[in-house]
Amino acid sequence: MRIIGIDPGTATTGFSIIDSINGNISLLDYGCIKTAPGLSDATRLKQISDDMKTLIKKWKPTRGSIEKLYFKKNVKTAIQVAQARGVIMQNMMEEGIEPVEYTPLEIKMAITGYGKADKKMVQQMIKMLLNMKTIPKPDDAADAIACAICLANSTSMINATK
């Protein structure tokens, strides 16, 4: 199964593409969709949409995972991230990919076994799980990898109980 993992944002959206076959996970691609500051929200959202379509067309994922929105104080940022999530989820659905949503706590728990793990802990665990030479950077891309692994592990566990 090929999975696209997304850490949504307006300025930076992290993405990852993994294959999960019989519990073995391979990282195929990861990185960030970046939009320039000063562009209108509509222009930024269109760029995210266009780049998502390109990724989906190139990698042909069959499943998708996206981090749920979580915020404490900045409502303006939350609204912008929510708009980006909407565009991303629509792109997935248009290609027949039902997005599975995970909270940051669920993702951290799935990767490290500790829901309050910091970013460095998550990155170190991803490096170890995927036999990478260095920790994945930037943070947004690492979070997208973690999100994809979370779905792969959830799916493997569900399939194992059938």
C-alpha cells in the first residue's frame, strides 16, 4: 500500500510518500510545499492544491493521512491551516483517497510510544524505523513521515486482527 502523509500548513506543508508492504515501510519521497509570504491566501492555497495534484499524480498513493488541526492561541493561524487542510483533503478525495486524520498526540504515540514526545524524539525514532543516515528535516517533512507511518501501523494492526 502506498501512503501519502501530510502535515498541513499555509506557508509550509510537509509531505511524505511511503510504501508499506507486510509491515515493512519504505520511504520513497519527502519534503515540503512552500508558499511565499506576501502572496494572497487564495494564491497560496492554489499553489498547495497544484503541488498536491502533482505529488498524487506522480506517486499514485492509495491511502492518505493528515495531521488534525491543533492550536492553543493563534486563531488566525488556525484558520489558515484549516483552509490548507480543506484544499489538501479535497485533492485526496478527488483522487479516491479517503484521508485518515490523526492528532499530534496519536502520531507521537504511534511513533515513540509517548504522546508528549518532542520533535527531536520523533525525528530520531523515524530515523531508526526507516534506517535513515540522518534525521529527516525540516520538521514539517518529518511530521508528515510520522503521519504516514501512523496510518501504515494502524492498517497493519487492523489487518493482523482479521
